[in-house]
Amino acid sequence: MMEEEELEFVEELEAVLQLTPEVQLAIEQVFPSQDPLDRADFNAVEYINTLFPTEQALEEAQKAIQQLFGKIKDIKDKAEKSEQMVKEITRDIKQLDHAKRHLTTSITTLNHLHMLAGGVDSLEAMTRRRQYGEVANLLQGVMNVLEHFHKYMGIPQIRQLSERVKAAQTELGQQILADFEEAFPSQGTKRPGGPSNVLRDACLVANILDPRIKQEIIKKFIKQHLSEYLVLFQENQDVAWLDKIDRRYAWIKRQLVDYEEKYGRMFPREWCMAERIAVEFCHVTRAELAKIMRTRAKEIEVKLLLFAIQRTTNFEGFLAKRFSGCTLTDGTLKKLESPPPSTNPFLEDEPTPEMEELATEKGDLDQPKKPKAPDNPFHGIVSKCFEPHLYVYIESQDKNLGELIDRFVADFKAQGPPKPNTDEGGAVLPSCADLFVYYKKCMVQCSQLSTGEPMIALTTIFQKYLREYAWKILSGNLPKTTTSSGGLTISSLLKEKEGSEVAKFTLEELCLICNILSTAEYCLATTQQLEEKLKEKVDVSLIEQINLTGEMDTFSTVISSSIQLLVQDLDAACDPALTAMSKMQWQNVEHVGDQSPYVTSVILHIKQNVPIIRDNLASTRKYFTQFCVKFANSFIPKFITHLFKCKPISMVGAEQLLLDTHSLKMVLLDLPSIGSQVVRKAPASYTKIVVKGMTRAEMILKVVMAPHEPLVVFVDNYIKLLTDCNAETFQKILDMKGLKRSEQSSMLELLRQRLPAPPSGAESSGSLSLTAPTPEQESSRIRKLEKLIKKRL
């Protein structure tokens, strides 16, 4: 049964593994093989029977396998014996290697010990004989050899040698310090004729000894070198005061030359002794100057202070050219990062006239100009002491700027308003340029003195006098709108009183207003540049304290006031013509002719004023555009208000008014370029205002001209023509048509019925728009606006 199942399984397996002749051929071509196992008709039973045809053949194969295993075991045993033999041979070789290594180490150690013992003896002998040149070479070698014995310090003899080396080093240090003390005594100012070779070699030994020995030598030498300076420039000496500060720097220059000649070769170059002397001189000088300035603070004047600072910064520049600053360890002195290159055209760093004058005073030509602080590691090493006294400079600038503003006021009064400008382009008041040139000089000067709190104090002074300039020179000289009022009032700029006589500005006054506007615009732009430059000059931590927004707002207010004055003047000049229009008997007009006289009068005033204003504001076109926009926004509503006063109006009268309105519309559209040889297209924003306002006036007149019967057609025509239609405007139109109140009531009721329903929430606001404010409400509103604008000014 089992055999049958196995046969079935083999048949199934053969069926599965049976390949097509084509596939089998392709495999044979790709992988040719003579191995019977790779044949397609391979039969395992036949193959085994071929190898083992009889049972005896099978037994022989098993015996052959057993013999093979026996040979493999023999080979393994022999290999283990060979390995054991090699280990025995190499064990003896390793022992010989260890012995050789230990012997070599012992010999080397003995040699080092011999060298150490001999070196210590020689070192002690040379130390006693002060043979520092030989000691410098020997000491370094002994210390190098001694490093090999660190792990043998438990051996008494080794420890004893180490202690002798330390004792020799201590003795050398004390002996060298004593030699320097003898050569450069702390007491007295007498100095030896020159350096000795002994001391030069002693410095080489000090390089190897404890660093404190080197520091002590440097300290004593510099102290002795500057002892004369402390005596000559004591606080009670006349040469110690600021006016003779040059003598301090001349003294140290001589000392540096003297050092190089006498002691330049005595000290190793890496000690940088000349720079150390100069740095210590700076520290001493800064302390001495700070002390004497505290004592005699009342004697410090601004010119004296600037002189001392300039001489000091020149000296710091001299140090930067001669030395690298590698010995500076004072944490208060650090190199600042260079600021990014500025594209601001307002200022470029230039020496001020005062600085140039002081720099050339007394013929001091050997001192270089002060380099920029970020490139000078010595910047502030002495001049820091002047910073607490810079209030003298700030107070001086406060006083100078106050006198400058007063002179501007006096000059303006003496010279009077500027002459009318015949050329295109507004004139900026000369005082404005003078003010900012002085600001430039002060800012550059102060930034050379300090970039800290004094710059903030100077900025406060700048703010103060920018506001004073705006008030006293600009706002204070704007022409007055009335002769009765004591000065410029806000109500005169806002209130419109019908029928009032307002004096028209003269040509000179119009030019003055334009010049003040141009000046304010220049001040606004330059103040913004000034703020940017101040932020570049001041320390990064103080940038947030630089803010001139309030001053820029002040100049913006002057600009707005100037534009409003120009608008009010032209507006007031047109008032009589509009009043005449409203008083004409329009119901008696019999025929339509040319434009009415009042239109001619309005056009005349426009042609008189606008070209003057445009020519004087040529450099500030955007503000001329603002003037045109504000005039249109003021004149058009006033024209419509007077238009409603023209009642009753006949059909012919309405036609004449429509013709007049169209004439005014064309003049207003052409207003920006009226009277100009160069015709420019009016700004789109202005054109939109004129078209919208004057079209409304034309639509009102067209409704007036339309027959009021039938009522429904008339009301629908009104709603169609006027997009902002309401009952109040409709009633004014009915008054213009001359309809009686009894007739108007039914028409108003019909209008309310046919008006589209207002959006949700808009009904209450719409009803409010139909009610005119009371005189008390209008007065209160004007007072609030007046207070607001006064606060801005």
C-alpha cells in the first residue's frame, strides 16, 4: 500500500516537473552541461543502479568512506601536535623578547637617571654662577628628562632629584627677580646705561619657569618705566590738565622710542613689551584723567573737552597703527562688528570743521586722524573717561540749537516772505538745510565721542528743536486767515460761514504757504533719514530708544494745515460767486445763453490761484494732487448746497444752470493742468471725485427740468437718476420747482412707497441721515475737531 502511494507521488512530481521540449532546449543552450543529473530524462533509480549495480559494490563504497574518515582524523591529530610544538618553540622566543625589552628600558632609564643626576648638579652650579644662557637650554632638557620619571616618584632617590629640580627652579626665579630689581630698582628714577646679556638670558629662563615669574618681571619693569610719568603728571601739576594733554602722549612716544633703542633686544619678541607699556600707560592715564576731571568738573568747557577727546582719539589711532592689540585683556574693550554699508544719502562720515581745526592746532602733524572705532582695538582705552562729562557737550549743543532757531526766526522777520517763484519748483526755506547740516555735524561728532547714552541725549535735543522749527518757523509763519483773530485758528480752517468776507491771500502769501509746505515735506523726509542714521550710529542695545515718529507727525500736520489754507483761500474766493448764483431770479430767465457771470468769476479765481500753487509745488506733486482733491471735495458739496437755494427755477433757468454746471465740471476736470503749457492727464482719483460730484448736480437739475406729472413717472425718474435718493433731497428739488407744500405732501408719500426697502439694520441710520444736525451739535463737533488738531500741533 505504501509503495503504491510513493509511486503515485513520484508520478505526480514528475508531471509537475515536466517541461516542454522548447523550454528544455532553451535551458540546455543557455546552461550546457554533461552532468547526468542535468539531463531532462534523468532517472534517479537508474543512476543509482549504475553506480552500485550489486550489493557488494555498495559495501565497498561504505568501506571507502570509513577509510576516508580515518585519514581525516590522522591529519587532525598531526596538526594538533604541530601546533603544540610551535607553541613550545615560540614560548622561548617571547621570553627572549620580554627580556630584551626590559633590558632596553633599564638601560634607557639608567641613562636618563645619569643625565638627570648630572643635569641637576650642573643646573645648581650654573644657577650659582648666573650662567642663564646655559641654564635656559639645560633646564628645559632636565624638565623633559624628569617627565620620564613621573611613575617612579615612589623611589626615594628619584623623588629627591625631583625636589632638587623644583628647588633649583625656585632659586632661579628668586634670583632672576632679584637681578631685575637690582637693574631696575623700584625706588628712584635712575636707570642703568643699557640692558645686559645676563638679563636677556634671564628672560629666556623665565619663559621656562612658572608663568608668574614672567608676569612679575613684566609688572616691575613697566611700573619702573612709568614711575617718572606718575611724578611728572601728578594731579597738582599744571601739565596734568586737559589743555596740555598733548604732553602726556608726547611723553609716552618718547618712552617707546627709548625702550626700543635700549631694551628692545633684552625681552623676547613674544612678550610684546612695547605694547604692554603703552597699554598700561593708557590704563593709568584714563584713571588719572577721570580723577582730575571729577575734581575740576566746573572748569571743563566744551571746546576744551573736544580738544582733549580729539587728541586722545588720535593717540588711540596711533596705537592701532603701531600695535596689534594682542595684549589687551580688559573685558570692557572689545572690537565691535562693522555695521553694514549704508545706502542712506543723508550722511556720510566726515570730520567736522571743529575736529579738523583742533587736529591741525599747534602743528601736530604726526598724529593720525582718528580711525573708525570698529577697526581700532584701542578705541576707548583712554577716551572712555570723557563719557561721563559729555553732558557739557550736549548742553552746549542745546544752547547752540536754541540760538540757531532764534536766528532763523529773526532772519525770517527781517527778510520777509520769499519772492514769488517764477520758475517751476517750490523753494525750500534755507534755514531748513542749515538746521539739518548742523544736525549732521553734531551727530557725527557725538558718535566719535560715544555711541552710548550721550547719543540718546543728543537725539532728545534733536527732537526738541525739530518741533520748535515746525512751530516757530513753519506753522508760526503761515498767513493768518482773518485779520480780527490773533493768529491761525482751527475753526477758521474748518467752519464755513455763508456770506462772510474773507481776505484773499496775496501772491506773496500763496508762495509763502507753498514754500512752507515744501519745507515741511523736506523736513519730513530728512527726519526719517536722520532717524535711520542715528540708529546706525548708536549701540545696538539702545536702538529702540531712537524714535522720531512724533516729529514726523508734526511736519505732516504742517503739510495738512498748509494744504487746508490753500483750499480755504480758493474756496472762499469762490463763495461770492456761489452766493450770487443762489440770489439770481432763475424763474425769470427767458433764454439760454453763454455761461453765467458767476461761472466766469469762479473760473477766473481758479485760473489765478491754481497755476501759482502748481508751479510752487512742482517738486512735491503728490501734495498738489492732495490740494486738488481737497478743493474738489470742498467746492462741489458747497456748489450743490447753493444749487438747492436757487428757487424757484423755470425750465429755461434749469437749462441755463445745467449749462453752467457742465462748464464748471469741465473746468474742474482740467483744474490740475489749467493754465499750463504742458497738459497732463489728471490723476484718476481726482477725476473720479469730480465726475461723481458734478454728475450728481447735473442729475438734480435734470430732475428739476422733468415735468412733475404724472407723479409716478416723476418719482420713478428721480429714483433712477439719483442713486443716493432720499426724502430730504426730493423735497429740496420740489422747492426748486416751486411746488407748494400741499402738492409736495402727496409726492413725498408716493416716494416713500416706491423707495426700495432699506437693508436690515440700516433703517435707523437712514432716518438719521434725513435730520440735519442742530447748531448746538455742529458747534460741539467743531470744538472737538479743534481740540484734536490743536493736540496734534
